[in-house]
Amino acid sequence: MPIVRVDPRAPDPAVIARAAAALWRGELVAFPTETVYGLGANALDAAAVARIFAAKGRPAHNPLIVHVPDAGAAAAVVREWPDTAARLAARFWPGPLTLVLPRAPAVPDIVTAGLDTVAVRVPSHPVALALLAAAGCPVAAPSANRFTELSPTRAEHVARALGDGVALVLDGGPSTVGIESTVVDLSGALPVLLRPGVLSAAELEPLTGPLGVPAPAASEDAPRPAPGMTTRHYAPRATLRLFRGGERQAAAAAARAEHERGGVVGALLRSTLDAPIRHPIVMPRDPAGYARELYAALHALDDAGCSLVLVESVPDAPAWAGVRDRLERGSR
């Protein structure tokens, strides 16, 4: 798996052209976005998209996000473009917002889990935008990791997770947002927040009106309208245990028990914890900083051989919804 460093300030046109050519050959290219690294294929090539599912071990009921270079290019993959979509795109694109809309006939079923909707966004990372412009095709790209495992925020995370399953990895440095995009479904009568991210409902609702919540899935293997909605997701190899302020003694006892069994304990903390923690990481106290560092910290604890990771719960405030979602799903 070749890893090629690309300066985000001035992406090398020759490297970008090489990656675009690989996409047109039906190969997989991993590339940086501001959220996490994506595993990309030509979204209009069903055989190429199938390679994403094979490389990730991803079930067919979990749809993909289609990445395009601008709002105008979204017309190639959607059938309708409501006023709410136009307002959100004008305010938040390029950026960490995905919109779910009725899909265009050109989009293969494999991209959308057979649903009549497609998830689409315009990333803001300069390398991603350069690749999308050079490729001239929409690019389906979930996170570049094995299904349900930690998302990658660095090129080395991709290499460790996927090995030779990728033709090329564009290394554009660490992701600056650090968790996946906020997803809003605009395909129904009322907008629905399918997945929280760093963009909060409070930031979106002036443009969308009140956001609804998704209906429960009929079963765990039922098609979802967007990725990231399965019960367990974003999970490290270590057991992830969340604890609140009133559960500090129980968390410390769990750490001691794990230590006595010969396990290795790590922790993501916002304050000190009196326990045998070999690898404590003090996390940023603001939601954007915490999100940016979350996956990198969990990757580091996995690399350190931790068997148990204690995580001090984050605030219940709306700005923390995306981080809370990732921690809760990763702990299941």
C-alpha cells in the first residue's frame, strides 16, 4: 500500500492525478478529509464500490456517503434539491455536514443499501477537494477502517487497518475535526438528525426548523439511511468503559481488578483518577478539541496494548452530542 505525503497547502498535481486515475480504474484510494480519512471509489462504478465493502468487511445494509467537490456537483447524485438543502449547503459546505436526499438514477443500489436516498457532502480538506476536482466523478467514501472499528484520523491508521486492500493512501496530515460528519435527512416531510457531529442541532435548526430523531431500525441488519447508525461502532480493540462523576470509585475498582488480572489499563480523563492506570491521557476540555483528539487517543491506547480503557463521561450539553455518540457506540 503506497503512502504518499501531500502538502495540504499545495497538493501536488501529479500525485492527485495519479490518485484520480486509480479511481477511474476502479481501484480504492484512501484520502484525508477534515473529519476522518475516507476510503474512496468511483461512486458510479458498482464494481469499484463493492471493493469498499470487501476491504472494510462492511455489511451491505450500511450505505456510503458520496463526496462531491461543490453543491453544483451534488446534482449528479440527487434527484431533488430543496430550499433547505440549498441553505445548509451555502452555510456549511465545504464542511462536516452530510445531507440525505432522494437519489438520482445514476447512483448504484450498492451505494445506498438499496434505498431511494443518497447521503452526500462536500468535504473541506484541500487534498480531498483537489482529488474530487481531478477525478471528475462523485466518490463514495466511508471511513478507511474495518467495519465497527476506530476511524482513522492519520494515514498510518489506514495502513494498519487495511493493509494491501488500498491502491494508494494520500497522507494529508491529521484530520482537523476528528469525528465523522453530522448527517441530516431532508428526504421526508420534516428534517431528521440521523447522526450528530461537531455541527450541533442548535447551529442547524435556524436553517432547518426543529430536527426530528430517526425511527428505530426494524432490525440490526435493516438498511439505514446513513452510515454510523449501527448499535456498536467506532470501537477500539480494548473494552471501553464510560463512567460519570458519581461512578469514580467503581471505575477505580474496575481498573484495580483489571490490573490484578494482568491487564493493561488506559484512560481518557478530564480530571485525575486514583487508580492503577498505566496509560492516562488528559483530554481537551472543549468539545471541538476533544473530538479532534478522540480517535487518535484511542488508537494510541490500542497500540499500547490496553485491555481496558476508562473514559470519564463528557458533559450532556448539545455541543458534546457528537462525541457522546461516538463514545457510547464504541462502549457497546
